Amino acid sequence: MALKKCKECGHEVITKAASCLNCGAVPKKKTVCFRYIGVIFLILVILVVIISLTGGDETSNAASGSSSTSVSSKSKPKADQKVYKEAETVHVGYTSYAVWQSWWSSSLSSNQFLDQRPNAMYLFVQLTVRNDDKKPRMVPPFKLLDENGAEYEASSNAWAVEGSIGILESLNPSVSKHGFVVFDVPKAHKYRLKLSGGYWSAKDAYVQLNPKDSR
């Protein structure tokens, strides 16, 4: 039978004894400290709340970023940004432009071997682009924006048509290229041509198009 010493008098007593036979002291039983358990639980609750709040902020930021991205993907011009007219010279970044005219057409070319039917309607934009930089630069891509901010790319069908300006063309310093860009877009919208300052420029400019009927 196991024995232990009494903490009060030092006399040996049986471990299962309710009290010391010598001094009558009652041994203290090992009990779990519920106070510490409560503190730990409270800390865990606080951590969960903090994590949930942080996650909520990130979710909100993600949603905000998504909304911002959606708006920027539409590339709406700023309210105070100047919108040029056709035939005006536009200097943006290291590139200059002059949009001379625009017109609608259901035909891509008079050459039957190059002609292809549009999905909507072809919008031709005749312009001149010049490299104002001190080194050769590629012609930046052209895009259209409608009144709702939707963005349209140039048609890939026009690459073989004589006079079309391709995005892979390179211009030497102070060299100009005269031609046209073709878009396949619905006719029921008003369009602005988005002009880039160049691949290494973050600047853009816009020209309001006033297309004529089919030529």
C-alpha cells in the first residue's frame, strides 16, 4: 500500500486516507484550475474574431478590387480628360496621331479573294501615326470604346488588306505611317478611338469618331 508524507507534519500516511492520522490535516486534491481554462478559451474566441474580421476586410478589398478592375477594363476616360476630334493632331507619350476620317462598310476589300463578311459591321479609321521617340518603336494597338465603356479590339481580318496598319509594325524615329485600322463592331453605338502613348508609356488619348455611311 502506497504511503506519502503529510505536508503539515511530515508523518507518513496512506495515499487513500481522508486525513493524516497524526495531525488530522486533510490532503489537498489536485484539481483543474477552471480559471485558466476560461482565460484560454477567451483568448481563442478573441483570435477567432480577429481572424474573421481580417478575412472580412480582405474579402471586401477583393470585391472592391474586382469592381475597380471591372471599371478599368472598360477603360472609361477620366472626366477631365480631353477628347479630340477627327483631323486634330494628338501627341501622347512618345507617339503622335492624326485621325483623318472614319466610315462604315459591309465589305472589307474590293478584292474578292481578300473580302470577308463582317460579324457586325466594319468600321474603317483612316489615320497617321508617327514615332516621336529617339529609337525604333512598334506601333501600339488600337482600340475602340463605346458610350458604355465597352472596349473593342481591331479586326484580325484586315491584316492582308492593302493600307491597313498592323500592330507588329515598327517605326524608326520621326517616321510616320499612313493607313487605316478596321474594327468589326455593332453600328448602333458611338465610338471613341483609344490611342496609346506606346508600349512603354502609360498615357492614353481619345478621339471621338464621326463615321460616315458606307463608302
